[in-house]
Amino acid sequence: MSKRKTTRKRRWKLSSPESWPWWMGVAMVLLVFGAMGALMALVPNYSPTALRVAGAMTLSGVLAAALGGRTKSWWSQVAYMALWMLFFLGLGIRMWAAVIPAAWLWAPLVSGGYLLAWALPAIHPEVSATLLREQLAPETRFGQGCLRVSLALLPGAGVSGYWVYEFSKRAGQLDILLLIAGGGSIAVATAWSQAASHQLWPRRPWAKKAEAESQAEA
């Protein structure tokens, strides 16, 4: 094989994240998690506590990425995805806490919804499969309608977001923007967590072990 073909093959392999060397995956995680951590610490206002939490989450994400890159373990994949979604959840809670009083009342409900999204494939696999299908390829009228609305609004998302920001700014408060952005961030954390959990759950190590034992007995 010529040197040019070898180079092309190597470049093609590096284009797939699963084929990246572990250090490249760690660098990408550090960049993405670092940016999300900075956003969570600064929005809607600077918080030293949020900065420390974001730093710990970033460090944990880097360790999970390094472990996953070397061992491809199931636990590292779960930890990586859970930490990534926690940034969205934390950002949404911080935005809502700046607008909605008594966060100690509603924040546990939001966090409980996040945990339920991760546990749903184990609690009710059929419901989890339906929710995943409705997110990716909806079959019901409601799901198809939500998808059409999302696709229709996507081109104008940046313009509408800027308009909401300017409107809130001129009104002397950013409550509207924080409510919308916070709700969107929480929704992303919950929906993506359920999708990731449903796809990762069948790969759990003890399920493969039980399947291998049943096949051996048969």
C-alpha cells in the first residue's frame, strides 16, 4: 500500500470518534466540558460555587473519557453522557433559580425527572422505546407535529433568540429569556438522557453475562 493511501486511511479512521486515540477524545472532552462549565458558572451571574462544581464535573468527565478511550467500558460511557447532560441541567436550574423563587421546592422535581429519564429503560422498556422513537422518527401525530414545528423554527432560532434577548434587555429584565432558555436546557438534559440511557442499557455488562450463561445452558 502506498504512503498516500495509508495517509488517507488514517485520516478516514480519525474522522470517526470511536477510532480516535484516547488523548484526542480527552482533549475534545476538556474543550467541550470546559466551555459548558464556564457557561454554567457565569450564567445568569457569576457563582464561585457553580464554578467549583463545574470544575469537578469537568475533571470527572476528562477521567471518564480517558478511561473510556482505553478500556471502552460501559460505566465510562454512562458517566460521560450523564456528566454532559448534567451541565445542561445545572445551567437550566441556575437560570430558573434567578427568576422562580423557592428553588428548593421545584429543583428536586426537575432533578428527579432527570434521574427518571436515566432509569426509564430499566423501569419500563416499552415506554422508553416509544419515547426514543418519537424523538428520532415520530409515528404519532403529536410527535410528528412537534418535529415539524421544531424543523420549521430551527432556521429562525438564532433570530428569535436574539429578539427575545433584546426585548428582555430593553424591558429592564431578562426574566423571559431565562425562563425560555432554562426550560430548553432542562428539556435537552432530560430528553437526551433518556435517549442515551435507552441505547446504553442493553449493553450493560451483567446483561451480556446473563445472556452468555443462558446460551451455554441451552
